[in-house]
Amino acid sequence: MSDFDTIVKGGTVATASDTFQSDIAIRDGRVVALGHDIGSADQVIDATGMMVLPGGIDAHCHIEQESSTLIMTADDYYSGSVSAAFGGNTTIIPFAAQHKGQNLRDVVKLAHDRAGPKSVIDYAFHLIVSDPTENVLGQELPALIMEGYSSFKVYMTYEMLKIDDRQMLDVLSVARKYGAMTMVHAENNDVINWLSERLLNGGYVAPKFHAVSHNSIAESEASRRAIDLARLVDAKLLIVHVSAPEAAQAILNARNQGLPIYGETCPQYLFLTAEDLDRNGMEGAKFCCSPPPRDQAGQEAIWLGLTNGTFQVISSDHAPYRYDETGKFNAGPNPTFKKIANGIPGIETRMPLLFSEGVGKGRLSINEFVALTSTNAAKIYGLHPRKGTIAVGSDADLAIWDPTWKRTISETMLHDNMDYTPYEGMEVTGWPRTVISQGRVVVMDEKLQVERGSGEFLERQPIDPDTSIPTDNSPLSPKHNFGADLL
């Protein structure tokens, strides 16, 4: 009889803090031993010449979700989770999205009904709170936090989703009291609308004017305001998909003051620019997302933020709308920039792009890469140490990377339900050969090895509101704010 179910043998193991040679023994879905000559197993996976990393956690992706204008994303939980797995991910955290008038319990049930029968890897849900009624704030949200839905997102823009500053203070206060993380889409809605009206009235309607209307000042002002609102009530806050250098600087300033503020960015702000929205005809629509990509200097500022403590997480913000009437052109074949479905795909390419251009080009260490793509998300969202690391007792979630595998990204090689990728033609070096989730081989030999619905829902624990969340770049302890005494 074998000692273990699986041994991953001969690889170089890298976590957020260490890099070492070790075999990994797996039993009942968990890591049970690390070392050499550790015994026998029913299955031995040869990782010689490979890097063995914690499975990626994509903590910001939109899967089988209606937009505020009721456009359904192209990926359901099967195609979305399969694509995520082929990109090295073993956990995804999409959204259970509340639209105006909806009950939070109902949107959570709908998310479970969609994900449970389809996802091939583990998953949790963030809530989206767009209608913070007295019942939501007083009953539904506190109860859901205690049941394991310990993070939620609010919007400062989009007419159908945005909440005002007073409502945001209410939501942050609930998060502070019950130990949840609030994520915020920080853009000034009035600035965007003011610019958009003037552009449209002047006949400036092409996709490139999407980037003009979402001026970086809209992002930086809203980011600073969101930080101040969180500071007032001493609440933890994570600003998502940061693209503007001024917004990044606001986050870094807050963190340098010891505030519990966290930052997330995405590959589109490292690899795309506003010039991509100015392609021929309607091709620029493929690159319309909010906030939009900035200029080359903005790219460099975001790269810097990955190493100086500004950003703890890099997510895909996978928002897959096809380049047809079901997605980008839902409003018609030649929509104005204001009517183009907003978002781009990227769940499968998130980690390979960052590995190739970050680790491969010397911008990031392998340990920083692991922290940004897995470990920090696990810590911030209440999944660590079960997820985000390779340690005895942790889930056996592993991505076995071939650091020399050269691939040219194309839509035809990816596994989502899209008809384009914004990274078409980019050459990357490094891609996972084998992906293991809770001891199950999900991807091997470029083939899916598991059935739909085999992923597991993850309940997450609320975090003590007075305790800082350690991350592997620039850990900080929050300073107490008098406003918390009013809660």
C-alpha cells in the first residue's frame, strides 16, 4: 500500500517567502509532507526542471454575471473556470451581484445555482452591494458576512450601481463592525459624465474617447475620497483595478501612514495603453474597460507599484464580452464609446503574462510573483493558510510551471468563450504544464482531466476588525481612528 495519493517529485518549490528543492506529498487533497525520499505514492508527477508554485487565486473576475445593463458575460462557470485552470489558477472569486431592488440572499442563491454544477476549480463569492437598504445593512449583510461571504464590492460610478458617500460610510461601517473587506471601484461619476457629454455633443464618439472620458483625475480623486471615507470609520479598504499613477500614489501614501488600505491592479494596465483604443474602425472597442489603460509612463508607474508596496494583488478583472451583438455591440453595430460593453477578458493570461514579463525580465522575484498572484489574495480574503501557500496542512493546490515554455498568445489557444484576446500575438515565456486542485489533477498534457462541477465552494472567515492583514510586501499595522468609536 502506498504512503500517499500523489507525490510531485523533483521540482523547485517557490512560496511568497522561500524557494527550495523539495518533493511534495499529497493525501486526501492536502499537502502532508515536504522533503526528499519521503515515500511511495499511487501517482508520481515528475516536476524536474519545473517550478512548483501555489495555485493562482484570481480574486476579481466576472463570470456568468449580468452587467448593470443586463448584458450577460460570455463565460459561464464551466468555460470561465476551465480557462482559469489552464492559466495556473486553482481558485476564483467572482461576484454575486446585487442590482437595485434585489435581495442579497437571492443573488447569492443564484450565484450558487450557476457555479455549483459547472466550476472545475474551487470558488468563493464577493458580494456586489448597489442597494444598501436598511434591511441589507442591518440584517442581510451582517448575516452573510458571518456565513463566509466576507468581502463585497461597491461602485462610485455607473448609474445603475453607484452608491453615494453617505451610503458608502454605512457599508464601510458594517464591514468594520463584522470584519469584512470592502472593495471599491473608484472613479468620479460626475467627472466622467461631464466629459462624456461634451465629447458626445462635439461628435467625438469613437472608442478612443472612452479613455478620454475616464480621465485619470476621475480615478485619483475618487481613490483619495474612498481612502478618507475608510479612514473616518477605521475600515479596511481595497481599491480595485488601479490604472492611474496618482491613484497608486494615494494608496502608497495611505499605507505609509499605517492605514489598512490595499491596492489591486490588472495586466491591462501593464501591457496595454490608451493607444490600443485608437485602432482602425471599431477594433478599439476590444480594449474598452474601466478604468481604461493609460500611457507608457502610466504603465511604468504601475510596474513600480508591484514592488514598492502599493499593490498587494494582481487580478484579471476578467469581464468577457464578445466582439459581436451579444457583447461589445449589444447597443448596435457602431455604438458610441458610451454604449460599448465595458470590460476585457484575461483570466487565462493573467499569470503567464506576469511571469514572463515580471519574473522573466527581472522586474519581480519569483516570491513576489507568488505573493501577488496567490498568497496575498488568500490572506486579504480570508483563505490563508488553506490556500495561497505550499505547506503541510494546506490544500494541495499546485501549478507546475515550465519556465522555458515559449508560447504566442492567440484567441484560438485559450479556453474561454471569447472570440478575441486583447493580448493577441504577444510572446510569453513560462506557462503551467500541470495544475492540481485539492490533490486532483485538473490540467495535464494540455488537456482537462476533471468533470464540470468538481470544484468546491469556499466559506471564508471574517477577520478581526482591529487586526492588520499580513501580506508579503510592506506589512503594516493600522492606526486607530477616532471615527470607529462612533460605530
